[in-house]
Amino acid sequence: MFRRSDRVCIFLFLALSFAAGADLDTAHAKLSAAQIVDRNVSARGGLAAWRAVQTMEMTGKLEAGGNNRPTLAIPSDKSRDAALPPARPAEQVQLPFTMELKRPRKSRLELQFNGQTAVQVYDGTNGWKLRPFLNRHEVEPYTQEEMVAASMQADLDGPLVDYASKGTKVELEGMEKVADQETYRLKLTLKNGKSQHVWIDSQTYLEVKIEGIPRRLDGKYHEVATYYRDYRPVDRLMMPYVLETTVDGIKQTEKIEIETVAVNPKLSDSQFTRLQ
């Protein structure tokens, strides 16, 4: 449940001439990776504004999947053909959540499910979880896989703000279309040596897509990507209000809809310590 997350489509007309396309590519090629990041940070509110953010709280709803199981055939005496009952509804179940973030890289997620509250907390080094909806009423530490995923999560300002001071190197790998948007494909090499890709809209300079931590399903790792949509201003910052996560090989998209965002609310350090 908790892995469902751990995120402005512009249709380009095919009638654009080859010459116009060539000019566009040339203009894009003039920007370096550092310049693209600078424009991204500026588009998101500016470096000073993000450095002033120490805490953040978001509320919203997380889609937990619908009942997409196939209906079973019912044998009929009148015909050899099986009769099928009406298909089960495939509506998504939406679970209310509250996410609290605090520097440096602390997080707390509370999720409401069937009248119970599930919690997961990360203090920047260690993580714990409580999952009563699975009849697990004892606090459990993160698994090794969850610890790796948590350690790779960016701070509340994302992977590009102050990237150099975080020990991250950024390279421009080229241009790539994402949902018919022309984007810059950036490769980030993190301080721990692991890499991550980020796609930046070539017009708005906002993040369109961010590569996630691969998920292990059926004994295999599947690529994960989160798409960022519906940006809105919040206290001088640009925040995405819709995040859609896709897992390679899985048809269903995991969608998070943000309803409220609070910048710099008072959050005690005790909220990010081991659950009692």
C-alpha cells in the first residue's frame, strides 16, 4: 500500500516545418545542463524562496486501485456457452493522506484506510511503519529495500535545487518527447554514485517526469516513473497538484491528487522519531 506512492500536456502539431524544428533544436542545444537547472529553479520560485522553506505539509487523496478482477463464467444448462455476470466496477478507491516534510530529509506519512490510520516515518537515517490495515499493530522498522528507497528520496525541494551542494552532478543527455512535450533529459549522478533521470519542459522549465526507484515484482525489477502535472503557485513556489506514477509492465497508473499545501508550518522533531 505504501509503495503506491513513494508525482500540462502540450500537443505539437506535425505541420511544423523541418526548418523550424532545426531552429528549435539549435536553440535548445545552446543551453548547458547547469543553465537548464537554473531556469528550472527560477520557474519553481527561485533559489532564495526554496532555501527559506524548512517544513511543508500536504494533504490529498491517493488512488489505491479498483476491483479489476475478471468476472467468472457461470455454467448454463441451456447452452454450452458460459454466461457472464455483469463486470465488477473498476472505480479507484481514494485514500485520504497527510504528508509532512522537514529538513534535512525527514518525512511522515499518515494514510486513512477502513477507519484506521497507517503511518510511516523517516528521520533522515532510519524509518518505521505501522500498518493496522494488514493486521500488523506493532511498529516495524523499514526493510532493507525500503531503506534504500528512502535514502534516495530527495529533500523537500527536489533533486535539482542546490544540487551541487548535495554532491549531485548533472548532465544533459539530449532532447526527448514526454507526452508530446519537448523536454530536456537530464542525468543526475547522486553523491552515493547512483543515477536518476529528470525530464524538464523546454517551454516552462518545470519538471514533467522523474525517474523513480525500480520495483521488484514477480522476481523482476520494473522501471518506475512519476509524471508531474497541474502546477499551481503556493507562497511564491510552483507546486504540482497531480502526480501519476507508472510501473513498467503494469497497466494501472497510481495517481496522487494534492488538495492543500502549507509552507513552513510548525512541525516538531518528535513527529519524525520512532513510532510508539
